[in-house]
Amino acid sequence: MILRRLSSNLKAQNWTAIAIEFVIVVVGVFIGTQVSNWNQVRLEKLATSRMLEQLRPELNNQLAFFDSARVYYRISRRYARQALAGWSGDPKVSDNQFVIAAYQASQIYGIGINAQNWTLTFGGDQMRDIDDPVLRRDLGVILTADYEPVGFNAMATPYREHVRQVIPDVVQDQIRAQCGDHNVEREGSQFIVALPPSCALQLDSGQAARTAALLRAHPELVNELNWHLAALANYLTNVDGLEGSFRTLERSFDKRS
């Protein structure tokens, strides 16, 4: 309609009308562009708001991991010390206890997320739409953090591999079935991994004696277990460091809320 009137006015050389029609077209295009831009900004802010809604439960999950990792490796360390006592011939440690402790000391636990996962979920262009500069900075630290020092590979030491080469598979199956890792439910559908603090399994006496003899025939495992414990201590130090970044993010998030 406007273009038809503009064409008619051009033919009639009605310059005033032409100017008015031209202004109407320009203003219409400008308003349309502004509305489109406003709608795009609104959608981006909505996406960022949804992202931040997802951040809180995931943040809680990771903080729960740090707590559960400390408990897990405190138990693992106790098994390791009992296994070392078994290698040293401590009469208070039976063959049954020695075998179970040697295996349980090799159990490991690691964080189930990495920087790439966090970046895909909470990173990218949405970071720019977070109004709070402190929250944006603290989330950026998490997105660029190194998760490898608290991953499974950080504790996959030679002891874990070699002790499982020595203990017969049938024995390992029994220990895993009765005393292996298990999931503990928290907050509805969320789980953490736990290692039982004790194991009531009673292996066949002959089987326990034979397996204990096999372990004692490999004294090099003692040094490897000592190295495993050193790796464990370093792992927990890294847990403390990474948790500090998550706690900082938690405080920033709480202030925003």
C-alpha cells in the first residue's frame, strides 16, 4: 500500500507526500529492527536465566563429590594400612583380612565431569549475558579449571593394576560382590559413590591362605602401595584446591540469589 502511494506521488511529483511516505518507511524499518533486536536480547537473557537455574543443582552435585571423595579415600587409606600390616606379618591381620584389604586399597574414585562438559552446559556466548561480573568471573574459573588431577586416572597407579594381576579373579569377584563400591542416593535422583568401611566377607580359608601367599610373594607391591598412598595424599590436596573454586562460585551465586 505505501509503495503504491509512493509510486503515485512520484508520478504526480508530490514531494511533500513523498517525503512523508519515505519517513514512514524508514521509521517502520527502524521500529521493526528494534523490535527484532529486543526480542533477540530477551531470548538470550531467558536462555542465560535457564542456564543459571541449572547451575545450582550441578554445583551442589560437585560439592557433594568433594565431600564423598574425602570419605571414600579415608576408608581406602585404612584398608591400605591394614594391607601393609599384612605384608609385614602382623599377627593381628588374618589372611582373610589381608587379602580383602589389599584389594580394597586399590579401589579408586574420581570426578565425573570435566571442563569441556561444563563449557558445553554453562559456557559459550551465554557467559557474556551474565549481568554479575563477579559471578561471570567465578564461573569462568570453573570452565577453565583442570579436572584431571581429581579424575580417575590420577589414582590409576601401578599398585591398582599389579595387585589385581596377583589376586585371582574369583576372589576379586567375591570382594566386589559383597564389599565393592555402591551408590548412595542423595537429593532424590542424585548419587554419590561410597566404599564400605568394613567387609564381613569370609573367603574359603584355603583360598584366603593361597591368595595371601601370592601377595607376599610379590613384596614389590609394598612399595607400589606406598606410592599409591602418596598419590592419594596429592589427590586430596587437589580436591581441596578445586573445591575452593567451586565454593567461591557458590558464594557468588548465593549473593546473586
